[in-house]
Amino acid sequence: MRLILVLIVFCLLLTSCVAQTRPQSVENTSVNLSNEDENYSIKLKSIQTERQNLAQEYRQSAHKKTILEKARKIFIDSIYHDIFPAWYGTDWDFYGTTETPKEGKIACGYYVTTVLRDAGVKVQRVSLAQQASENIIKSLTTAPFIKRFHNAKIENFVADVKNQGEGLYVVGLDVHVGFILHDGNEVWFIHSSYGEPSEVIKEKALESPILSSSKYRVLGKISADNQFILKWLNQTSIPTIR
């Protein structure tokens, strides 16, 4: 009887410990997510303010080419340093449409259009995300800034990106779409990956299994297109090519 009583008391104590620790863990996670959301919103507002100031400066300046180059750099830096990192680790799903980093899941097309939307590009987030990758690119930029690669070795593809120079690209594959970023040193592939680890990742383009295995690649260097940068500056709506 004494042994039974001891066991009952032990089980009650163990249950009490578990009940006390679980709510604390959930509460801490919630606070962290809330802080991340708030930080992301602050960054987006900062990008918006900087874009507005640049747009006004462009309209008033006699040195428009200089302002345009400044705008191009800020556009790339804002996406690379502020928006991309917030999304790393967000789960991928074929039907994912989340608009909040690290909450819910996001498909590759929605990742591209949401990043651009959050940066201040006036895209039709949903309809553009649902298009074939080549139509996504053709909606954003024009023929002089688009290159196509058929059965090209990944080494040749990356070498071509390096020859084109630093900047932000959108790349369409057989069944996938994402970003290419050439930072002046390395060429990165940033995308919501359907392969392991099935989340938004940044990886070296040369080492990406998805990028390497695609037979067809279409590459649009959006940051090199002055008309695209001006649309970003002036908040001009970009229609979706279907």
C-alpha cells in the first residue's frame, strides 16, 4: 500500500512539472514570432520611406541617371539584406500562400511575388504567382534583359551570370521559379525549395540540385532594367502576362 501511495505522489509531481513548463514554452515562441513580425514590418516601412524619398529626388533632380543608379542599389540591397533573410526557414508547400515570414507555408511562385510586393513593386501577387515561370519573368522585364538556356551545364550557366554582372535576377526552371543574386563574388539561388529541406533557402547556385537538374532555364535580370526600377520608384502597376 505504501509503495502504491509513493507512486501516485510521484506521478502527480511529474504531471505538475509538465503542466508548468509547456505554457511557458508556447508563450516564449509566440513572443519571438511577434517580435519578428514587428521587425519585418518596420523594415518594410523603412524601405517604403526610402523609396518615396528617392522618387521625389528623381523627379526634382537634373541628374536622373545618378539617382536611378542609387535607386537600383537600394532596391537590390533592401531585398538582399532585409527581405530575403526574414523568409529563410519558411516552410514550402505546393499550395502555400502565406504573406507572413515563418508563419504558414509558401509555394515558389508566391515567394517570388510576395518578396517583390513587400519590396514595393506593384505586382498582382496572386495572379502573377500562378503563371508559368517564363510568364512571371516576361511580366517583370523585357527581351533585352532575358536569356534562355537549353540543356546548359550548371557551370556554364553560373559563368554566364557572372559575366552579366552583379544584380538581382528572377530565374524560371522546368517546374520552379526563384531568385538569382550575384553579389559581386558569389552567385546565389534564393527560393522556396520543394526539395530538402523543403523551405525558403539561400544556396550557392553552383551547388543547387534543383537548379542543376533543370533542362530549361530562363533568366531575367530585373535590376538591370531601368524601366523596372522606375516602375518600382513611381509605384507603377505591373500587369500580369498570361
